[in-house]
Amino acid sequence: MRENAASAANWVLIAFVVQVAAAFSPTLLGETAELVLLAASYLMNGWAAWRLRCFVALGASVIGCVLTVLLPNGTNPAWVGNMLVNLLFLLIYLPMQRGFDQKFCALDASEQTLRIGRTWSLFTLVQRGASMMGFLPLFVGQAELSAAQGAYTTLFTVQVVLEMVALLAAIVSYIWMVRYLWRARTLLKEQVEE
């Protein structure tokens, strides 16, 4: 089981790299490449969830892959698509982080290791929550209205703040995610070898 968990950590890390590549691929390789890479990242997360026996994350990964293939416009930053994508990633990452924590507790891992995982979860929640709120229909057209008035509207200011919070939380979340998963793969692999 620890071998499966170590493998799951590797797959989540690879899926993250593919997800980042998907974000940059529309300008470099076209929209089709973005969809293929995004679907592949969902499948990799799904395989990791299966290895970790996180069935909620597995279900969210499968749904994400199917929606990416069948409804490519669902990945556009319209508010419904944005909410759906953010919810899917919450349902992928949070249960898997909990699954890794359970493995760490069984190994009597250090409190510092568990704290890294909790920090990843917390900032993932902040990132995805701020991102979802920033795309609510309430904020539609605020940029254009601000430009027409020559001054920022209150709603546009709130939207910008939410987007900044989401961006900063994403940076922190992904740094802690990589640290945590790297530690997971190392510790769990060492246990398997012993």
C-alpha cells in the first residue's frame, strides 16, 4: 500500500507539470493541445487517486476528463465553467491530501510534514474560493464600466482584489503542494525499500 501511495505522489506531480503545460499550450501549440494535455492531467490525477484509494478524487478526475473532452468550452473562464473547474480541483486535491496524511500518520511522520500538507490544503481552498468568487456574474462588465467612467468601480476593485488573492494563493499552494508531494514520495519510497 505504501508503494501505491509513493506512486500516487509521483503521478500527482507529473499531472501538475502537464496541467501547467496545458495552461501555456494555447499560445504555443493551439487549443487542441491544451484540451489533450488537460484531459491527460485529469487522467493522471485519476490514476493517482486510484493508487491512493481516494474515490472522491477519482470520480472528480473522471468527470473533469469527460467534460474536457465533451464540452471543451467548459474550460473557458466563463463563470459556470470556472466554478466547475475549481470545484473539481478541490474534489481532487483535498481528498488526496487527506489520503497522504493518513499514510503519514501511520508512519509517525513529523508534525512539520503534516503542516506542509495542511498549508497546501488551506491555500488551495483560498485560491479556488477567490477564483470562483472573482468570476461571479455580479462582476461581468465592470472592467468596461470602469474604463468608460475613467475610475474603478467598487465591484471592479473587489474583483481585482479577488484575482490577486487567487494568484498569490495559487503560487503558495503549488509551492507547498510540490514540497509535500516530494516529501511524500521520498518518505513512502524509503518505507517500501526498508
